[in-house]
Amino acid sequence: MNEKNATEVDLRSLTNLRLPITEDKEPVFNSDIDVSDSGIEVFDSDIDVFEIYDKDVGLIDEENQIMAWCNDSDQSDSNAENSEEVVKFLWPISFSNNTPPQKRKLKSGRSGYLLPIAHPDTDSKKCVSRKMPRSSKHNYKLQAIKAVGANNNVMANFLQRGKDQFKAASKDSGGKPNATLSESAAPTPPSSSTANNEEYNNRVNSMVDNYNAVPKKPACDENVLFEREFQELNAVISLMRKEYRQREKTEKGFTFPGLELDELQEFNNLRNEHRLAGIEKPAIVASITAALASNRRLQTGKKKFTTSVSRAKRLRHQVRHVLQFKELYTNTQGKGAHKKTLLSDPKILETLQAWTAKQKPGSVSPRSFHEHAVNVVLPKHGHQAISLDTATRWMYKLGFRAQRHQKSIYFDGHEREDVVVSRIKFLDDVARLCVFSKKYDGENCEIPVMVDPEILGDNKETVFIYHDESTIHAKERPTLSWLLPGLTELRSKSLGWLMHISDFILESTGQLVLSPNEQEFHQLNCSDAATVIYPGSQGDAWWDMAQLCKQVTEKALPIFEALHPGCQGVFVFDCSSAHEAFGPQALRVQNMNLGPGGKQSRLRDTIIPTDDTRIPEGLRGQPQSMCFPTDYEVQSLAGQPKGIQQVLAERGLFQYYCGAQNDAQLPPLRLKCKQCSASGAVKDAEARARNAVKQAEAQGYSIDQESCFREELGTTTSASALPSKLKDCCWSQIMANQSDFLAERPLLQTIIEEAGHVCLFLPKFHCELNPIELLWAYIKADYRRQSHRFSIWKDYKALFETARHACPLSTIRKFFRKIDRQHSAYELGLTGPAAQRAMRKYSSHRRIPKDALKDVFVVGSSHS
């Protein structure tokens, strides 16, 4: 066949795939071509896909054949006639239109991509995908069952048979699995000539011989390694001892670190012993043991329990540092050079301290301080001005701190002389009684620490019970609110009804309550010592002393004795006029007149004191009635109070002092002298002036007490109005200083002590020593957090009952632990900010260690 005919045949084979052109001049696909002719089984759902694929492949083949023919025609020498004939065959391909591919149809009848739909939430701008029809989802489990059938375990059985054959083969070959491998599985040498095989084997053998010829490193003996490390550390310790002894002789002020070196030596010995004994983690065990020994050597006075974990970590770090640098590690953090500033000038420092001490708390700001320093202090000492930032840093050095206004310790009178005396007495009483009390330790205060029987002796175990009262309004809300921009919380102008609670807490059980079984067993009328009232014009009566005494008598004492039989309760109350109130029949000179009868209280009978030498011996120790008998000769005075003059006359003191005044040619005594008659405002002004003078002296400057007194009083009253300290200036002072009057106890103390328990009162302005104050804060925070959910008075009452029992027992015991730290701070002499810093630093301790006293003072002195 010639070249022309060959080309013609090829082109006809290409064009046989298409039909002749229709009347619309558009080619159509040949329907005789069926996908099934290829011998491939096709599912009905996939016919469309295969048809589209075959059409695309056919078009690609046509284009490739056309390009191949064009290349051949360019290289052939055929005439133009042949090329024209070929063009006729290519006309249907060149001018055919590509029909768009058919879209795939889903089982649900839909086709193509389904656009997302709008979000159900109208405020959202996002779209969500359409829910796919159930018929279109692919069920993998169903398809797997169709493919392999249900319950088909062919693969699992195959794997199990393989494991069994492998184990049987291993057993037959003596535990060598590789012996079951056939020779065909072994690697075959290169398929080459015999010479090549020999060369290959020789090269492999030479490499193996070279590897075996290299000397192997002998296995290290652990004992030899341990001995070498032990000797190395010993040598370093000996070297450091010599060097530090030499430095001790030559360097002034150098202290020989004997404790640190002994600690290292002990650690080295213990670690070597533990290693030879095979103890796990010998270095950690040795470091903890050495640290414990060091802590025992450092302790002074009473033994305190302390952890040695941190000291053990520092010891191991010290060992690594010593081996590397041949010297002990010293922490140089914070020991940089101190730069001198203008505040380093003692004159400027004293001037600024004196000015700040005179200012009212809260009135000093960085700007006012800057103005005073620039305009007054610095020009006086010949220095230039400073910036506002520098003035702010100076305020930090002087001790100022910016803080949000909040409730804190009441310092106005907190360190007053009489208050300090009462605080010392209170701490002594607590320390004396606390020895017989059971404590609770542990992370959650769950471990009771019993009292040593030798220490307890014949005494009863004491239990401290703290009392306090608090109030909260029904509609109280938290002070801090979180709001979105543009929103404002609208709160009611009324705080709602007032709720008042009086309660007791103790460390053993938390709140003073009984369970229903305990209440039934002891046959008590109440199970909770707390008393809740709702005072107001239309509610309950306001809380008073009579209600408190009833609560103590009918609730607190019976419940405590039921919970702690055989124990002595130590009831602690706040120092207030209500709690320290005396009974109506108490021996109080304030309730007596000078003469008999009239409006004065009927006091209880007493016994004439025996310690006053001015009373005749025949009268001492005799009973004395404070009222006239009912058959008194003067009928108008029968059964009436005697008054101060008659009581003193029966004791022989009225005649004694009248004679003394006549002998001294002095005017007769009055009921109250001028000093004792001074108003309370004068007394308070004098006390404030005295405290101001002491504070000024502590700051390094002095002021006149007389001028300070007048300024506090606001008048020109002279100092002669100061209260008298004499005990015989008037009849009231003489009567008040009688021993039976001085020994009179408040009504609350009388009730508790007559029941066999102890009653203590906190010092004035020392509410921080009462743990129940922390309980009130917990209850109020819990109540305010939920009060917004209610609007009915009944719901508010129920919420308060839930909130006041919400505090867990472990938290109440931690409150007692914090109060013990406060006691410890006061016993060490820490007050004010220094005590607060120490309590924050040792928050997990029950007592503040004595070593912390130095640290606290260093912190305090760094700001001055």
C-alpha cells in the first residue's frame, strides 16, 4: 500500500468514531459504541460517570492522532491533492461543538452542589449547610456487609492461624523463629559469576574482621564509679575547707561556712552508703536526711515542725555547683550597687518624713508631694527640681502605696496605750488556755492534734467559741458588675428588709449546731445556737443585751455542753458597751446617788472588803446590804437604797475622809470633782492629743500637747479640765475604787462563769482577732452572688438560711489558723502593715516564725 493510502486509512479509522453530519451541521456521538463492550461490569448508578469519562478519553485520542498526522504530513513529499482529501475527513472534528458534561444525579433525585441556607438565628450573618437527604448519605456499615457478608471472620481467622503456625514453628526450632524460614526467603547473593561472588564474600569477611579487631570498652563497674564520685566530692570539700580557713584569717568580716560544708560532707557519706545498699534514688534520700539534720541544728527554743524539701533541693544544686566551680554557691540576687539619689540626703529625707506625717491620710498624692518637694524642700537645701515620676518613686521609698478604699483594721486608737495593755493581757490569757485546746492540721485541716495528757494533767480540755453579730439587707448585690458596652444595671433604690444574725463558731464543728439525733438524745429545744431576727418598725425588736443573754443561756451553753461533755468552753466576745454591760443589781457607782433614796438602782448585797487598811478591823469581812431593811426606823427610807454616803459610813470610810479633809483644812469632798465631771468630749480630746504627741516623737519631731489638745477640742479649754488620776478626789472615786466594786463582772461574764466556763473580751478596735468576721464575709459574698435571682421576701429568707450554712468546715478551721497567725504577729511585736505582710508571707502556717521578724523589718525599712 502506498503512502497516500496508508494515511487515508488512518484518518478513516479516526473518523469512524463519528456519524455523518446532520442537517443542523452538528455531529452526534455514535450510539453503537457501548461501554459494556469493554467487558467491564458497570452499575446503573455509575453509567453516567463512565460515559463522560469515555467521551473525554476519545476526544483526547483524536487530538493526539491529529497532531501526529500533522507532523507526518509536514515531513512527507505528498502533493496538495492528497492534503485536500485529508482535510475533508478532518472537517467534522474541527467544526464540532463540545456539548456540556451531564450533571451527576444523586439518589434523592437532586443534582449538582446544594447551596447553603440562611442561619435559623436572624441576628447571625452566617450560613449553614443544607441538611443532606438520608438517601444520599453513605452507610459504611451497610456497604461493608454487602461486600464481605455478615459475621465474616475470614481475616481474623487468617491472622490467628498465622500466629499459631509461628508459635508451633518456634517451638520445633528450639525457640529460634528464624529457623522456620525457607532457603528461598534467605537473601540471595548477586547473580554474577563465581569470581564476583568470591570477591563479595571476601570483602564482607574483611569488614567483619576489622570490626572484631577493634578493642571493646570494658563494662563499667558501678562500685568503682561510686567510689570515684565519692572521693572527688571529698577532695573538693577538703580543698574548700582549707581555702575558707585561710580567708577567715585574712579577710575581715568573713564567716567560715561550717554548716554548709558539714551538710555537704554528710550528704556525700549518706549518698555513698545508700548507693552501696541499693536504695532507690540515693541522692534524693541523702539530701532530705541531711537537710533535716541541718534544720534541727538551726532551730532554737521550742521545737517547730518544718519541711526540708526545699533545703534538700538547694543542697543537690550546691553539690553540682561545688564540683564544677570548687566553691560554695552564693545567691547574689538583689545585691547590686545602691545608687545615691537626692533622697539619700538625711536632711531631705527627714524633712519629707516630717511633712508626710502631718498630712491627713488619703490627702497626699504624687502631684501634691511633687509640688511640696519642688517648691519647699529642694530649694531650701540648694537642689534642682525633680520630675513627677521621680516624686512618685520617692513616695514608694517613703512607704506610700496606691490602694483602693476598703475596710481594714481600725487604727484610730488601735495602738493606744490602754488598748495595747488590754491586748497584751488578752494574748496572755489566750496563750495560757490554748495549751489545753485541740488543734487541726493538714492541707484541709482534717488531722486533729490531740492534747498531750501530761500537759493536760488535771485541767479540762478547752474549746474556744467566738461570738459576733452581723446584718445584711435583702436586696444587697455585689459591688462589682460585668456589663457589655452601652449597658447599665438598674438596681432598686431600697436595699430591702434588714436581716440580723447572732452566731457562734468553734474550730471542732464549725458552727454551734446539733444533728437531729443529737438533739433528740439530749432532749434540747433547739439544735442551732444562732439567732436570726428581722428588726424594723414593722418587724422584730432591735437586738439588745437581754436577747443576747437569753441566747447564751438557752442555746449556746446547752448545745456546747452536749457537743463537748467534760470540756471547758472559752467564750470570746467583742469589746462593746452592750457586751460588757452590767446587770441592774451590779455594784456600779454610776448607779448610786450620794444620799439615800431617790432614783438610784437597788444593788445586790456585798461583803465589806478586807484589803483596805482604812476600814476598821471589826468591820472587815462583814456582810453589807446596799438597801435599808424594811423595818428601818425611818419609814420613808425603809427598803430604799442607801446611797454612797451611808455605804461608806457603814465601812468607816466616810468619817475617815471627812476627818482628813478637816485636818488638812480643805473643803469637804463632793460627789464628783471637776476633773471627774469633765465631759466625754474633753476626755477624748485629751487622749487624741496625747497619742498625737507620741506619734510625732516617733517620727523625730515634737509638738506642744496643750496646743494639740486645744486644736482637738476646738476651744481654749485649759488643761485643768483633764480627768483626775487620784483615787480619793471625790466620793465617787473612793466608792468606785473599793475592791468589791472593782471585782464586779459584766452580766454576760457572770452567766458564763457561773456555768463553769471562761468568758473573754477582745481588746478595743481588734475585730481582726475574731475568726467569725471572716465567716460573715464568706456568707455575705455567697448571698450577694445569688440575691439577683429572687424578688420575694420569703425567697430572700430562704436564701439567707442557705448561705449562712454554706461555708464548709475546712474553711472555718482555716479561719482559726489565720487568727492564730495574727496572735503570733502581735506576740512578736508586729503591728499594722508589718503584721499584714508577715501573715501574707506565712499564709500556710499557724504561727509566724521568729526568723521572719528580721525579714519583715527589712521590708519595712526598705521603704524609708
